[in-house]
Amino acid sequence: MKYMLLVCGDDTADGSGMAPVEPWVEELGDREVRLHGHRLVQPAEAVTVRVRGGEVLRTDGPFAETKEYVAGFDILECDSLEEAVEAAAKHPVATIGAMEVRRFWDDEDAEAEIRALDAELTEALGERDVDRALACYAPRAEVFHLADGHERQGLDVHRKALQDLFGSVTGPVAREVRELRIQVDESIGFAHSVVRLTGTRTDGTPLDETLRVTTGYRDVGLKRLITHEHAVSLKEA
């Protein structure tokens, strides 16, 4: 389970004697408990936005007048709330401020979203549908392929390559994904796989190409899309 730690500083407290945060970050990082985190600028630089009656109201400064303020955040992956609380209690800021521990909503399955997107790409190739295939990619995705021995980078070049591929075969292009390994969090994911493409060329010879593919994903709006893809051709054993 993932937990968000809101690191709440106290602007009336003397932090000169506080222990450094780096050992806490390193220790939890080594245990693979701390996934991500960052400091925030001081509350004086915050901007609070409200909309009332269709009018945007902007206020310089924090949301509420309080001596405590959110100074940063950390994302932890723990087996229980108790483990997250234990980790929060070891944070140096806990000695002069406060740590708010909140569990992430657990109604998302990020890995399943990536597998579904990969299956969509497989179906698009099987149907020889260029637009459907490219819809799996973010508009500014970096696509780097050495499948044919030549570099091709960017969606426009990738579109042309797909059009050439479909124009060179007489039927669907079968896409078989092997050894799919996925690492993912709430916004970013990476997948490593071996992909085999097969079909029949217009001259009757077989298309049979195997690629080692590394793919990067990011949440774009309400869906996860491919933002980076690097494929290198392999010879079949």
C-alpha cells in the first residue's frame, strides 16, 4: 500500500538543532520504502486560487493562516499503516513540526492499464490501423526504432514506418509479446519486452522480425499513454 507523508513545518519552531533529512531519505530508499518526494518553497510564495460566481480569485500566500505549513511530501510503500507511521516518526521534521500520513486510494491498477494499452497496440497492428496504433502514444512521444537498421524518431516518422509496414504485407501483422516486465507507479511506468512481428509480405515471403523494446508511459489526462519507445531488432535464435 502507498502512503503520502505531508511534511508540515512550524514557522515558530527553531529548526537549527534538527537532524539532517538526508540519512532518513537514504535509509528508506535503500529499503525501497520511499518511492518519491520533494521539498516545497516557503508558504509566502504560495498562490491560493478560488472560483466564486465564475470569477477567478487569486490570493498570494497559503490557504489558511496557521503556524504550520506543508514543507514537502514523501510517497512511501508500506505493508501497513503502522509501518508508515513508524517511518514518519523517524523523519527529522517530526521533532519540530508534524507529519500527516494518508493512504492512497487503492481503486487503480496501473499495471493492468499498461497491459490493456499493450493489448490495444497488438489489436491495432492486427487490423492494420495506423491511427488506432498511434492513439496509444502521447502527441509528443519520443519513438526511437532501429528495426530496419536506420534510426527513425518521432510520431510523424513512426506513422510513415507503420504505413510502409502495412503496405508491405498482404494481411494482418501479428504481434507477440514475450517476457513483458512492468515497473509502474501512479503516474509513470516502464516496460521491457521482446516483441515478435509476423505476417506475409506482398511478394509471398514471410515477415518475421523480433525486437527488444523498452517503453515509457505517463498519465496524460485520464489515461496512460506511451511517451517513449526504443526498439532494437534482434535475430531469431
